[in-house]
Amino acid sequence: MIKVGCCGFARGMKEYFGHFSLVEVQQTFYRLPRAKTAQRWRQGAPHGFEFALKAWQLITHPPSSPTYRRAGVSIPKGREAEYGFFRPTTAVLEAWQRTREVAEVLGARVVVFQCPPRFVESPENLENMRRFFSMAGAREFLFAWEPRGQWGEATVRALCRELDLIHCVDPFQRCPLHGSPRYFRLHGGPGYRHLYSDEELAWLAGVVVEQDTYVLFNNLSMFEDALRFQYLLERRR
């Protein structure tokens, strides 16, 4: 099973649905849509189309993150430390419950938790993750974790095994350490500007045949690159 798509609707939905059977919803990271909006997306998608989604930033990112400007929430003064970094607080758990509701409406299989570079390996962060995922409830979803800070490989592998997480990576930057199916997010290098070459896509095609894999392009030319990669896979089949 190899599924290809983009991180976000890189074109209008109707055009996008005509080319791909998978999308990772980005809007849910910045500001959660209403349930009615998510239901409209689900109803507009063709049969067999799959939604994955990125968890709301209130779970993973602190209020000092510039992305909070798009969150549509007002953080009470003096309570900033209750948000982000998987903290075992009412604020974070409520953010998860709201994320979960949207995921259920979309019929999502995978929820992606992308962490900021400042979320690094530390005893506190390890304990926060353990407590958060223990309180996240029944696993009707696959959880993919994309750590972008400094984490040792042994810690990432052990933590993913312990918490049943998919280690989400850009395969051009590092190797996945745990989880099935694999979940790849291709960021296109610094600035998201890289246009993937035919040689790079051919290398990636050789990697994904080894195991079930989600392949999500997240660069500026994501729509074109995802189409080229999907065509390459079809030719190889």
C-alpha cells in the first residue's frame, strides 16, 4: 500500500480529488474548522478518499510560536505555560478532544503530531508525552510523531515502541525508526522551495516498495511533484 498526496489542498478540492486519494489537512494545525465544514469536505470527497490531519498546535506548540496568530484563541494571561509540548493540562487535553472530533468527522486514519524544534529530548518532555498519550483515549487512529528538535535515535525508537507511535520523517533527511505504515512528509529542504529531480523521485520509489507507506509532499511544488511521483509508481507497476 503506497498512498501519495499533499500536505494541504494544493489546488481546488474538485481538481485535487481528481488526481489524488489522500490529503493531510493542514488547517487543523492552525485553527480547527467547524464540524459542519469537516463534514462538507468528507461528503465532497470521492469514495475511498482518505483524510489524514495535523493535530492542533495547542497540543504541540507553546503560545510563543508565531503560528498562534492564526489559532483564533485568546490565551489567558499567566496561563501560557499550560499550552503546548504535550503538557498534561486541561487546555491541552481539551485541544486534543476538539482535534479528535474533527478527525472522527473526516473519518481520518492518521493524526500527525508535528513538534517545534524547541521541543527537544528532556525528562520533562518525555514524561509529558507518556502522560498525554496515556490519556488520549482509545486508539481508533494511528498516531504519527514528527520530532524536529534534538532527539537521540535510541530515545525516539524506544519511545515510539512504548507509545505505539509512527516515527514521521522526511526520508531525504533521516530514516524512520519505528512504526507501520511509514509516514513520510517531504518538506523540500529549507524554505520548502526544492523541486524534486527525477533521480530523487526514482530513489524514493525504490524506498517505498519495501513497506506500506504514506507519502505527503509539503514543498512549494507539492502538487506537481506528487503527480510526477504517482505517475512514476504507476509506470513501475
